[in-house]
Amino acid sequence: MLFDQYTLGTIDIKNRIVMPPMTRSRAARGEIATDLMAHYYAQRSTAGLIISEGSQISRQGQGYAWTPGLFTEEQIIGWKKVTAAIHKKGGKIFAQLWHVGRISHHSLQPNGEAPVAPSAISAEGVKVFLAKNGKEALSGEGEMVQHSHPRALTIDEIKQIISDYTQAARNAIEAGFDGVELHGANGYLIEQFMDSETNKRTDIYGGSLENRLRFLKEVVTAVAAAVGKERVGVRQAPLTTLMGAIDAHPEETYIAAAKILNEVGIAYIHIAEADWENAPVMAESFKEAYRNTFSGTLIYSGKYTKERAEEALHKGWADLIGFGRPFIANPDLPMRIQNDWPLNEPDRSTFFGGTAKGYTDYPFYKNDNV
């Protein structure tokens, strides 16, 4: 099943293997996608679907050094090189739209202001990646720094962020992407509104579960209206505690969110399972609840092997499977999985920033070229 063709929304993809979003911090000054990035993604175009690294929807939405954006004309032009390279190889790519919320540093924010969040609550011990001494991505020289204390958003500012998401989605389509994925996972802004312990608002965007889900609903509805619901996905991470994300009742919260997404009629939900040592296991009953609630495509990512992927597809609670870090070191990953070929090991020291080393120089099996 993993190598069957599949129709996602209105696009046909060649297999059920997804390359999920992975921050690689290679953008040029101005947060612009580069020729090197185009080469990196094109190498991996044998995936059924590629979801780009997170791309901030505004200057305010940025939380790390050297991450690409989708809010200026120059950024649109940069991404056009990436999408053209992938489409030339017969691949498909969605842009992940990203606002980090509180997980940022004042040095990255407009006018050096504090990051924004639903509530003025810091995530203690959560760090962001900053360039050293203003250096560019090719240097690879960065450092991890505690994120800055955030301030709470006003309602007018929330409305502006919804507009920023909508415009970034339009920009993504202009740049040639086949669709967009809203980053609603890993403790970033959408999840900060959703989770009970990061949202302590007392207005229409906080308090009750319905109110905590209001921001998600309004963003998704606006983006779907702008670019077509069949071109929209949402990433969620129900059990993760990344970036200080904590919800008191995750199954209740995230199944209620899935119901909203089903009513809007988006193409897919992309579920990131917790994948660190001793991480909480997402029960099959939870996955079945997603399947019973959401009628669109369900994508799962999180330390999947070929065997686990086939099991998930066979049992019916997943339609597509994301393989994350293996794609970093194996540009020809689908062929390696299909043929049970050995995998290259990734070099963690080159994950964020730098040159082609550890980015586009991993060998294809038997020196095949793509």
C-alpha cells in the first residue's frame, strides 16, 4: 500500500510517502529561498508529497535564524525556484505556513519588540536558534538562546494575524505550491491558543474549549476561502510537550479541533506523534477517534518504519505516512524503503545552517542520480 498512487484533495500523488516539514535554516538574507534549497527539495521529489520547512507568514512570525518566509515579493520569487525544480521532477509540494507566537526572540521581531502570544506566559527553558554576530546561513554559526518573554495579543492584532495567514497562503499559491499546511503543532501560535495551559485569556479567544479553538477555526476558514479548502492541511501534535505545549485534556481538545476541520472540509490533518525516548504513545483508540471524526486524509509522522507504515495503512487510521529525519540523509528514501536498501545516517551537526555539506551531498544508493 505504501507505494500505491493516492489522490489528496484534487491532486494525484505517486505514492503514500510524505516528506514532512523539517527546519534546515538555509535561507539567504531577507529569508529568501535559494538555489541550494531548490536542489535539496528536487533531490527528494520522489516522495509522494513534500511539505516544506516552516515558512513564517510575517516578520512577527519568525522564531529562528535563517528560516524562509512567504510575506515579501522577493520570498515568493525565491520559492518559485523551489517549486519549479520539484514540478520538473514530477513531485508535489505544500508550503507549511508558520507563526511561532511566543517562541521567538526580540532580536528577530519588528523593532525589537517582545514576541506575541495568546497570554503573557513564557516557556521556561525553551530556546531559539539565533545567528552569531549577524552572520548568514552559509556560516552555520548560531547559538541557542532562551526565548524572550511574550506579550498578550489584542483582538485587533489577532485579526491582523489571520489576515497575514491568508495573504501568505495566496503568496504560496503564487509561488507555485500545490497547497498549504498550517503549522498547528509543536507549541507554536495556533497550538498556544488551543492548549489549556498556554491560553489563559478571558475574552472570546480563551476560557472554554470552543473559545480556545476559535483562532484555529478562523484561520482555517479564511485560508480555505482564499485558496480552496482542497489545498489546505493542518499539522497537529496532540501529545507533544515541545516548546512548553501542555493541554489538560488532549484527546477532547484535538478531536474537537478535528471536528471543526472536518466541517470546513480541508484536505488533510497531519498528526505528528511524539517521537523522543519514553515519549507518550498515541493510543490506537485516539487514532480511531480521529478517523471517525475527520473524513479527509490523515497523515501520520513520527519514527515510522516501513513495517509500521504498512500496518498503519492496513488498519485504516492513516492514509499517508511521513518519514522525517531519514529524508535528510537519504534523498532517494522511497526507493530505499521499497527495495529494503540500507539507509545513510544523518550528520546532526549540519541540521541547521551551513553549506551543501550535510544538505545536498548525501549519496544516492549505488550512485543513482536524481
